[in-house]
Amino acid sequence: MTKNNIKLLLKTLQNEYPILKCELNYKTPFQLLIAVILSAQCTDKRVNIVTQNMFEHIKTVNEFDNTSLEDLEKYIFSTGFYKNKAKNIKKLCRVLLEEYNGEVPNEFDLLVNLPGVGRKTANVIMAEIYNVPSLVVDTHVKRISNLLGLTKESDPVKIEFDLQKKIPKKNWNDFSHMIILHG
């Protein structure tokens, strides 16, 4: 795809999706981190239902750390893979408390080293919380980027790197939102 085609694509998407925001509901960086972890293999709509109830009862890193694994599993059961997600959330909270004073790190490399946090989650946090240009590659971005000829890759990391070469950096955050909405 040529630079002119990319400009046209971005303009078309911007016209179609003028209002862009994260589809996950959250009040704090930590809540977004939890919501994104829960969103793996789950819809944002389901995550928002789960987190609305859960965040009424468990709000902070300390409260999550003090919640039993079994109780956490009950809250997140309907998101799928709940046992693994619950274990990772518990480990994540312990690391945040011990190494980051309960705060969500603002560096990509620190984020991806947290339990349960991969590139997609780290990119969401960097874009949404810290306003750092980031390309989030989820199922929709993967599929649509291939259909548009922006990449031939199937691996999300390779897709991310292909998109970084083609999409202007100033558009990365919006591009991910627009493609996810389009998908």
C-alpha cells in the first residue's frame, strides 16, 4: 500500500469513526490493566459487565491482593480462562505492590514483564494511560490489516512491526481504535 493510499485510508477511517475512545470502562490505570487482561479471548462488552460488578467490591491493588483466588475466580468466571487470568492478576498485584508501590509502570518494557501482560496489553496501557504512540494488535487489527494488504503476517508482533513502518507514528493510537471499531 502506498503512502497516498495510507493517507486515504486514514482519512476514510477518521470520517467513519470521528469519536474514538477505549471501549473498556475504567477509572484508574490499574482498572484498565485488569480489564485488558480480562479481555483476552473475551468481548469488551462482557468485560465491562464483569468489571462493573467487580470494581464495586474490589477497587485497588491492595484489595485485589487481599482477595482470595477463589473469590476472584467467581468474579471473572464468565470471561473465560478465569483460572489462569485470576492467577496472573494475583501475581500481578503482588509485583505491583512489591516493585512499583502499587502503581502501573509507564514503560513498555516494564509492563510486558508483568504477569499476564503481553504486548497488546502493554500497548493499550501506553496509548490510553500514558498517551504514547502505540499499535494495539488484536484479532480485528490482525484480520483487517491483512485484508487491506498492510501486512501478510499472521503473528501479532510481526503485524505490529509491519504497521509501524507503514502508519505514521502520530496516527498509531487512533489507527488501532478505528480498525478495532471497523472490525
